[in-house]
Amino acid sequence: MSAFSAIGEDREVDQNEFTPEIEPQATWCPGCGDFGVLKALKGAAAELGLNPEEILLVTGIGCSGKLSSYFDAYGFHSIHGRSLPVARAAKLANPELTVIAAGGDGDGYGIGGNHFMHTARENHDMTYIVFNNEIFGLTKGQTSPTSPMGHKSKTQPQGSAKAPLRPLSLSLATGSSYIARTAAVNPNQAKEILVEAIQHDGFSHVDFLTQCPTWNKDAKQYVPYIDIQQNDEYDFDITDRNEASEAMYETESALWEGKVLTGRYYHDESRHSYHEEKIAQGSMPEKPVAEQYFDEDYEPKRSYDLLDPHK
Ligand SMILES: Cc1ncc(C[n+]2csc(CCOP(=O)(O)OP(=O)(O)O)c2C)c(N)n1
Ligand code: SF4
Ligand SMILES: [Mg+2]
């Protein structure tokens, strides 16, 4: 099966189909929130009936970047902060592909911040999952753009003097058309949000709170969390930009004070995605670029087919 023949094939998919044969057990530290993202993503993909061959998962660099090794679909472990440009190119080359990009807070909100802003502005049809553990995990706990003020690390031993980034507000201001925050400690909500994010036609941004018990021991483990859709105190219209903006601002400020608010914040179904705009303009090729260059006789190989475990 290829990324062309698999698309649209209607069948029941079991979430275990997304577990790779090689390295089926992720090597994240015990208790790491990243396990929660993997579980939610497998559950969401299965619920949507997506074949592994219909999905491309592009990741950045960090503990979070390992997601593409532990999720069996087409995968591209790119470079630090660059998952989004790779994902954009792939989506334009094969618009029928379900494209998911993922990476950490350092990856997406720091070094890749420029790509985040412009991918949201251009409303590329993909889901972007940011594992927000409020530090650089892989490189041993340095301060990241979302680390709270006063957070002590090897790079800020006196405590960070910087106000953290507001990722939801930034996302809204730059143009994302679906915005949510969930937490690894809430796997059911996380799965439901990923289902909606993947289904949405346009740029979906999911800020995923992931605890790092190894390097961010002082951090709140994101419990107890409040689901804003389940709580009357936070009644607002997610299709209304101003109401969404206020709810996001409150959510971001609350997190700094130890109150974890999660849920859906913004959903704009009226805006066309980038490739829909290009189709309307007449500037997308009739036959997707990827298909034009696709060799039907080529036997796709998985990474584990290429490796000899005895060497
Ligand atoms: C261009 C570049 N600069 C720096 C690094 C080193 N580096 C690797 S991962 C990382 C930070 C990862 O933090 P984050 O994106 O939050 O991911 P996490 O490990 O927390 O999931 C850094 C600085 C790199 N690989 N490439
Ligand atoms: S260092 Fe932190 S983020 Fe990385 S795998 Fe371990 S617990 Fe997870
Ligand atoms: Mg991080």
C-alpha cells in the first residue's frame, strides 16, 4: 500500500497498528508526559480510521522529537525547529496526506518560532502538537520560552527574569484556525482534541502540557486540571475571536500561578486553508506533485527492514 492507494480506504483501524516493530517501547523516562501524547495520538488516528500509510508525522529535535520513531506511519525526524517547513512542503506535494507536525516548546516556540508564526498565518492544513514541558528536556533542563518567571536552571541559576511566552495568544494573533490546550494527565480529553484537530481543515495548534519529572521536578505536574468546556465558570464561544482571546489570556496567566486550564479555545471553520486558496487561484497542479514522481514499482521499506540488528 502507498500514500496514494491507502488514502480514503475505509476500514476499522486498531491503535496497535501504529506501534512500530522496531523499538516498540519508547525510551522516554518513566513518568514522562510524552507517553501521554503518543497514546492520545494512536487513539485519535485509530478513531479516525486512518491507515498508517495515510499519515505523515514530522518531528523536530528534543525528547518530543522521538515521537516519529515510536509512531508507525510515514515519519520524518527533521532538525531543530524545522518540522513545520518540512510538513508544509509534504502537504503541498500530496494534499490528501494527513500531516501532523510535532516538537517541543524550545523547538516550536523558540528556535522554530518564525515557522510557527507563518505556518499559522498561511493556515496550512495540518495539526501541530507542541509538547510543552516548560524546559529544554533533551539537553538537560535549560530554560525555554515557556519556563515560568523565576524558574531556576543551569542557564538561569538565579531564576529566569523573563516573562514566559503566551503560546495560545500568539497562535490566535498569527492566524491558527483551531487552537486547544490539553495535558498528558488527561488522556481522554487529549485524544478527543487530537481527533478534532486532525479533522479540522486548516492549521490546528495543540499546546500539549507534558510533565518532565527528570529535569523539571519543581514544575506542577499539571494536576488537578480544569477542562474549561466542563466548567460553567468558563462559558465562552470558541468561534468568537475576542472571547477566545480573553479565555486564552486568563488560561496562560493561571498556569503561571499553578492553575491548569485546558480545553478548546478557538475554532474558525470559515477560513480557507493555504492549498484551498491555491486551488481557487488555479495554481495547484491537477495531479499532486508527489504522484507525478511516484514510482509504482518501488517497494517501500521500513527503517527496520534496512537495519541489521546483528551488526
Ligand atoms: C540548531 C540546534 N541548536 C541546538 C540544538 C540542541 N538541542 C537539541 S534538543 C534542544 C532543546 C529541546 O527542547 P524542546 O524543544 O523543548 O524539547 P524537549 O526535549 O523538551 O521535548 C536543543 C537546544 C540542536 N539540536 N540544533
Ligand atoms: S528528560 Fe524529561 S522530557 Fe525527556 S524523556 Fe525524560 S522526562 Fe521526558
Ligand atoms: Mg521542552
